[in-house]
Amino acid sequence: MNILFNKFKEVSFSVLPITLLVIVLSFTLVPLEMEMFIRFIIGAILVIIGLGIFLFGAEIGISPIGNLMGETIAKTNKSYIVGIMGFVLGFFITVAEPDLQILASQVNSATGGIIPSYLILIVVSIGVGIMVSIGLLRILYEKPLNKLFTIVYSIILILGFWVSEEFLAISVDASGATTGAMTTPFILALGLGVSQLKGGTTSEEDSFGLVGIASTGPILAIMLLNIAIGQNNIQGQAEAFIPNIGILSPYISQFPILMKESLLTLLPLFILFIIFNKSKFKLTKRKKNRIYKGLLYTYIGLTLFLVGVNAGFMEVGRVMGNGIANLESNWLLPAIGFLLGMVVVLAEPAVYVLTEQVEEVTAGHIKKKIILGTLSIGIAFAVTMSMFRIMIPSLKLWHFLLPGFAIAIFLSYRVPPIFVGIAYDSGGVASGPMTATFILAFAQGAANAMPTANVLIDGFGVIAMVAMTPLVAIQILGLLFKIKAKRGGININESNR
């Protein structure tokens, strides 16, 4: 239970900054109705409890399953089995991802039902499945990560010329939302399992990058969907805010729905574990029960976390964004966005899973706090730039994404290979449930208040920015590590294969 207590302590310090920021804003710039304020406080408490339980469950349940499956797949030593199983695991773990379900429903709402939720779910899950398959094969064949990303993002750049602005925002947002609370721990563990079994001198750097590869699948899939159906010029509208709904009403209505969604989220993984355990793992009763216990903790934690975020955070995010954008001095919007970006990443569950693995795999050489600090600064700039994009109609999403991804690709040939994998994984994990709800709702509220903004084009895209900036920020950190290592005569995987 000491582990669980430590998780609660860690999570409390992470969620507290964003909670305090919202409280300060509510007493100064954007006064909240008392009912909404109380719902937010209840939501913050549920987020802390849920996130702590979730992380504990992921550590003893999800991560061991991912490691075992990765090792089992690699042991077959047959490319077609690795490819098929990579696709199956990638598809099923994504189709139930809570972040993606949140985004799909928001897209469906903003487009007035023109783009159904189920279509987003299926198309994105297929894209992730294909890229997870490619990512696992890359580890087995020891192909350079930076060259694979160069090829994939070059294809994305070419497809971008045929994709509408609306679908460009949705495609990159889907990429960020896909690698959330559920998929990230599993995919990280899957990649770690395959790389460790494969062994060799590159196993440490190959432990990272699979999440980054998986996150390119949704971009390609949604872009191809847009080209196939040819839908564009969609005018979006933010979801209407309904006042005076009661303090506990959203929690009472959301709780059974999210209990069911969380169950459906974990069910594919649970079934796959049972099948693999009977045919391959054959774990002892003690180890098997520990994993079952971890899955149960994960289920309870995920449900409480999502209830807190959906019922307590999302509406406050939308109201805050709308209120600040309506102020006489709406140039406060980028400044508030910067502060929100700095603190929101600290409450993302998948960020902690990644940073802990980084510190563990590198034997403490790359500290967890350094990665967290770098991500915090990067995402602060991401949200700030998104607010400028909402305020200034001439600024387009691709004005930021194109140079950002280009710089990231350039840096991937200049930094130690392990930082390439960490950077691209960070882009996925940073854009989790808190970003997909609070920050996205904040952006949509701000866009709805601007007469020159299209909610679908300008309200979406913030997740894309949050997913892009860590690619640059972490690789700049890698450059600093490289310079420091050279001065100290230390070799930290400097050779970019």
C-alpha cells in the first residue's frame, strides 16, 4: 500500500497547480456560478483519487501484460506473426481508448453529426494498428527510427495538400488523443518487451518510439478518409452550455456511462490476456491474480478519473475560454493559455508512465523531473500559439505544424537516438485526457467567442499543437545532453544509426 500512497502524494502535487489556477481565475477574471465551482472542486478530488489508483493499477497490471505480450510476439521470430499481432493489439487497445472516445464525440457534436463517432473510432484504430505493426517490425529489424519518421511525415506532408483545414485539425488531434491513459502504458510496455528480448546494443533506445510511431497512424487514416469522402467546408459549433443543472447531476448521469465505457476499455485487454495466458504465458496463480488485481485497480481509477474530468473539468474549461476571450482585453488569452499549458501536463496519467520508464531504462541518467519540466515548457508554448491562432484569422494550423515537424525531423539526425524515441513518445503522452477535455474545451469556448473563428477549425487543433511541441522540446534537451556528454567525455548513444 506504500506504493499506492506514494501515487496519491505524487498525483496531488500534480493536479493542485491547475486546480489553484482555475480557482484564482474564478475569483478574478471569470467568476463561476457556485454550483459549477463546487462541481469543479469535486472533480479535482475525483481526478486525484482516480489518477492515483489508475497509475497503481497500470504498474501492476497493464505494464506486465504489455511486456509479456511483447516478449511472446518477439519469440516467434516470424515477421508475419509480429505484423499481424501488432495490428490486432494496436486496433483493440485503441478502439476502446477513452481519450479517443471523448474526441470522437466532440467531433460528432461540433459537425452536427456529419462525421459519426463510430467512423472516427474505427478509422483511427485501423491506422494505429497498422503503425504499431510497422513499429514492432522496425525494432526486430533494427531500422533507424529517425529515417522511419522522415518517411512517414513526408507522406503526411504530401497528403496535407489535399486535406481540408477541418480534417487537418481533426487528424492531428486524433493522433494526440489516441495515445492516452489506456494505450500509452500498454504500447510502451509492448515496445519494451520486444526490444529487451531482441537484446543487442540498441535495446535501450529501441524501448522508446513505438508510441510516437503509433500516433502517426490516426493522421494518415483521417487524411485518407477526407480524401476518400471529399467532405469539407464544415461549419462547427461548440456544444451549448446548460446552466443551473444542479451540483451532482452531471456526476449522477456520467458515472454509469463512464463505468460502462471504462469496462469496455479494459475488456479487450482482459480477453487478450486470458487467451495469451492459457496458450503462451502460463503464469502462476499468484502472478495471474496480481495482474487481475492491477486490472481491477485500473478500472476503478480510470472510471473515477474520467468522471471527474468529464463532469467537473470540461464545462469549466469551456466557460473559462469563452469568458477570457470576451474580456475587453482578450490578449490575456495567450497568457492564460501559457499558464494552463504549464500545469495541465503535470496531471496527465500517461506522462508519469513514460517518465518513470525513461528514468528506469536509463538507470537514472535521464531524470524524470527534467523530462517533466521540458514538457511543461513545450506545452505552455503550444497552448499559447493555439490561442494566437484563434485570435488571428490569418494564422493557420499548418503555419505551426509544418515548421514544427520539419525542425523535429532535422533534430532527429542530430541528437542521441534514445532522445528521438522519447521525444516522439512524449508528443503522444502529453495530449491525454486532461488535454482532450479541459484544454480542448477551453480552446472551443474561446473560438466560440471570436466572431472570426470557426470552432471546428480553430477550436480543434490545440491537441495537435500539444502533440507537436514535445518533439522539438525533448530533442533540444537531447542536444544539451549531447553537448554536456561531449564536454565530460561521456558517450550517450551518439551514433544515429
